[in-house]
Amino acid sequence: MKRLVALLCVTAVLAICSCSSPDADPTVVTLLTHDSFRISPGVLADFEHRSGLKVRVLRSGDAGTLVNQAVLSKGHPQGDVLYGVDNTFLSRAVRAGIFTPYRAPTATQVPRAFDLDPAVTPIDYGDVCVNYDKAWYTAHRLAPPRTFEDLTAPAYRNQLVVENPATSSPGLAFLLGTIASFGEAGWTGWWKRLRANGALVTDTWAEAYRQRFTVGSGGQGNRPLVVSYASSPPAEVLYAAERPATAPSGVLVDTCFRQIEFAGLLAGAKNSAGGRKLVDFLLSAEFQRDLPLQEFVLPVLPGTPLPREFTAYATLPARPLTLPAGEIDAHRDAWISRWTASVLR
């Protein structure tokens, strides 16, 4: 029995060594990211040609799922670079030690408001806000709501669809926006009033926007208000069968919460040299220019020109709501539990 145990121990050690050996192709770099990641083929091909690297992209749900999987595989990551962790999950990822600190050289040009942790490089930002159907409110001769409080008024009963913050990144950002607006003492009361006013909760953004929202569902849904992004209106214009003169949806700028996305070199990456080049590329002028019409987010690199679809159809909030990343990390789970108790039970 002792010999058998010893043999099993040796076998296990050899298996661990085999799994962690640097057997990756040095010409391949793997990017772990969320399902929304997009890049123009020509932009990617240009980077691969100049760097001599082949980029392998692994998509994995939204930001929360992405971080959870990276934490579970800490030390033996599935890739070399993680892109898509945002300020709602950043502190958790850093505290878990999934990153080897590295910053792209061009990060020195990024405004300090986006620079939240030295372990990672800020890449883009956007705002989670309530969107409204312009035509619906015109047809019903009703002014759209403007504020959080308006959403609880009887005139807007049964009109809003929101995402569950436990299962959706925009849902979590919207919850954080209400906490930033109403404070620790007031946000649960507001949510109870919102729920009593007929707000519908879905698990995902796709269900809320593509199935329930009157604009995103092509008129099949019955909710003229949805938690989405400030960049959703230009996306509707860009993907319309016939490009409209104005965006069909608008944004309630007083409900916007700012999200910032980051890229980091994963601890234990098999191709750390290639990973550094990839992080540098994500904050390059070429990739930053490509971001708006691919992922419908805004570049953090100053001076990056925005496409006409953004300047003409997007609404950028002047004072988006924010919360410190450390405060989010300290209270996120408790806030979600309180939300669940207040809204779903």
C-alpha cells in the first residue's frame, strides 16, 4: 500500500509538472475576453503581421463570468492576456492575484480618471444608462422620464426592464448607479418602489434588450425603457436595414454609471512576451480607433477620433455616476444579496 501511495504521488507530481510546462507555441498569443469583443479583420491582421504573432481569441460570457473563470484557473490560465475586466470587478481580480503587473507604455497618456490600478492597462470606457423608445413616447403623448425617481412614478408603470445584477454586467452597473445616487440608506427603498411600479427583471442584457425592449426587439417587445448603454442608439442606427435620420432610442443621462475596461497580463502566462505585445496593441492608436464601431465603447487614449455615428447619434453624459473600485469590491456581494432580498423575494 505504501508503495502504491508513493507511486500515485509521483504520478501526480509529474502530471502537474507536465501541465505547467512552457510548451506553448511562442508565435501564438491567447486573449481571454468577453462575448462582446470584436475587432476589424484588417486591424488584427496588421498587428499579427507586424508582431509575428497569431492571436487566438477565447470568449467567455460577460465580465463577471470572465473574471470568475480567471480566478478559478489562477496560476494555470487558459490564455496570456485578459481583456474586459471592468471597474465593477477589477479589485476582486487584482486581489485574487490573477495578473502579473504590466502596463502598456502608452498608458502614461491616459487620463488619471481611467487609471485605477498599476497592475492593469485601461483600454476603453462606456456608460450604462436607461434607454427609451422615442417613437413610443411620442405616440403615447408622454414625456419620457428623466431621473431615477421618475422611473417609480405611476405614469411609467410597467415600462422598464432591468437586468439581474447577479447575472448581468450592465445589471450590476445599474445597481451601482442607484447606490451612488441614493446612498447606503436609500437605495433599497428606491428599488422596492421601482419593483412595485412594475419593473421587469431579466437574467441577461440580450433578453432585456432584444426580446423585451420595443426598439431592440423590432417592435415585438412591450417595454419602452431598458437598462442598456449610452452607445446603444448609434448601434441601432448602424445596424438598421435603412439608416434613419435620427436614432430611434434616447438615453436618460441622469441614470448613467461609468464602466471602464482593462487588459492585464495573466500570471502564469505561457507566452508572456507575446502577451505584453498584445496589451501594447490594445492601447495603440490603431486598435483604439477601431473600438467604437466594433464594441460600441469609447477609447481611453486622448486624441482618438470618433466615427460620425458616435458624434451624431451618441449621448455622452457630462457627469456619469461612479463608485471607488475598492468600495465596490468590499460591498459587491452584500449589495447583490440585499438587492435580491428587496427585489426578487
